[in-house]
Amino acid sequence: MANAEIIAVGSELLTADKIDTNSLWLTDQLNSLGVEVRRKLVVGDDRRLLAESIRQALRDADIVILTGGLGPTEDDVTREATSEALGRNLVFRQDLLDALIERFQRLNRNMAENNRRQTFLIEGAEPLPNDRGTAAGQWIDADGKVILLLPGPPNELKAMFSGQCVPKLRAKLPTQVIRTRFYRVAGMGESDLDQLISPVYKPYENPVTTILAGAGDIQIHLRAHGETEPEAEALLAAVGSPIEELLGDRIYSRDGANLETVIGGLLRARGASLSVAESCSGGLLGGRITSVPGSSDYYLGGFLVYSDAMKTQLLGVDPALLQKHTSVSEEAAKAMATSARDRTGSTYALSVTGEAGPRSQSGVPVGTVIIGFAGPAGAPEAATYRLFGDRNGVRARAAQWALDYLRRKLQASRSF
């Protein structure tokens, strides 16, 4: 199976406010060709370091793709570094200069002298014309390896790779396909999940299994490669089907959709609406729900009631109940959810209360989170959780657990 390495060039990509999105897009394109990306690097505008990175990539990968550093300025060093790494000269191309001059004339602009730097190719390279910019790309065959030099601007890179590189790679590569499955899991920790499913995936090198964990959200990526699509899908099924059976309804998504998107789909399918009442989560729950485009179809609004006084004034929770049970209690959570539903007219209501820390205000342990639920049938319900992490971690997990609690309630309901 062919493999690739991507080197993103540019010191700006090493700053805090610039993200290399080209590598993500290229990875998807390469995977569709049956090429596995094994490593990505970001290298600043350092010719010596870049040349060494290219040499290392050529030792390890069949295809090496460099993005960026093809501009006209002195800090654009991709051509020079590649020339050094390959031990090949840079060769001036009059046809590239003529095309560049013509481009500037069409734009009614004068071409600066330093643009001539963009008319040099690595010896033996095939130029890749750029109809969206001034930097030509380059295709280089070197001892059975392929090296691609692509411009950094995404609109230029995407057009060049899709239109010129993909057909050439498809003709060169053996028939190979990559297929993936992407599960998202809620309601269990990473170590518990891995202990449960590792006996299934460990015997396999193909598919490759990757587990990623966030605040109460675990992602399982399965990636299989084969000569045909049915072969790759069969490999995925051999691992994925037993994992699905073991995890059951803890899997909330099989296509990468996040929990708030899944819940939106469930509510929309039922023609149902939702409201929330939040205390310790401080608006995170409503923020996640409204992050989904079109959430106004089903989300009516929420109450941010951080203090006992606001729980009473905005929601009408009985102060005697709060005094007897405290605000961090299942009784308070059920009252909050019931009041939110009554006051908005929503089909369902969800509440969150608890102790996020750093100190407990109610006497219950820090990390205690209680989720309340009120719906059209039956009495209101509540569930108590002990969540770990610092203050922000507990708050994030509280929103995640609340959304998953609602998901399970909606999936268990047969009323549409």
C-alpha cells in the first residue's frame, strides 16, 4: 500500500493564530486514492531544516507533498530546499517566465523582478500550471518516489491537486481503497472503553483502530485498506460489528456527528421542542444546542439560574424545597426541569445543577452533577453523576452528560 508524507512549509504556520488546513484536505484526497498518510510536518522558512526534512521523508514515504514556500520572496525556500535535498540543479524556464509576464499583463500590473524566482524548476521536474496564482507547482519523479511541490493558498492548491495530480497519481498507483468507520461514544471513560473493546481490535493490523477521548466524548476511528471496496468493507465489518455489539446504545453516532447534532435530529423527527434550565453548567448546555444550524426548529430557549434566588424568581422553584434539599439535589433538578417546560411550553425540558468547584457550596462533593428531565408523559426524573476534572472539566462534562441523558430518553421513547 502506498504511503505519503505531507510537509507544510511556512514560519507563519508555527504561530498561534495560523492553522494548516491544507494537510487535512490532502489527507482526505489521498485516502480516497488508497494512499495512507503516515506523517505530517510543519517546517518554518529554514532552507537547511527543510532540506533535511525532505530527505527524511523520502527515506520513509512513497509520496512526499510540500505545500507553500513557492512565492517570489527570499523566505520562500521550498524550491531551493528540494533542489538541495535531491542534489539537482534549479533550471530556468523561459516558457514559465513568458506565461508569468502574460498573466501580469492581463491583470494590468507590472511584474516585480523577484517574480522571476518562480520560473525555476527542479531539474527533471514537470511543471504544474497554476491558473489561480503565480506559483507553478512541480511534479518530480525520483528513484521510484513522487515529490509534489504545491502552492500554499488553499484555492490554488486544491485546483492544482484535483485537476492535475489526482489523475497522474491514479494512473501510477496500484488499485487500493481505504474505507473508514467513525463511532462516537458517550457515557463511559476511555480506559473502560478500551478494556472492553481492545480484545476485538488488537489482533488486527488492518483495520487500524484509533481512539480519541475528549470531555465525556470518545471517538473510535477504524481505517481499513484493501484492493477492492468490498474487501475493505469486509475488514471493517470484522472489527466494527463486534465493537458495535459490545458498546450498544453507548454509541450515539456512526457518521461523526456530534451529540448536539444527533439530538437535534431526534427532536426534529418527533416534531418536538426543548428548553433547558442551567445552574452549574453556566450556559454551556444551551450554547451547544444552539451551535447546530437550524436549532431554532426545536429549541425554545433556556434559563440561566446560577443562584437560589434566580431559581425562585425566574423558574418559580419553591424556596422551601431548596432550603430542605439544597439546590444540588434531585428534587431541585426535577423542579427546575418541570418549571422550564411549563414556562416555555416545550415538549421536553432538561436541567443541570451541581458543584463544579473549586469548593463545595452545598455540602455535596465537588464533581456532583444532577440532571433533571421533564417530558409529556410520566413524572419528572433526575439522575446523579460524579464527574471528574477541574472546574472547567466538570462543567464541560455536565453539558455532555446532560445531552446524552436526553438522547437516551428520546431514543427510548416511541412517541413521534
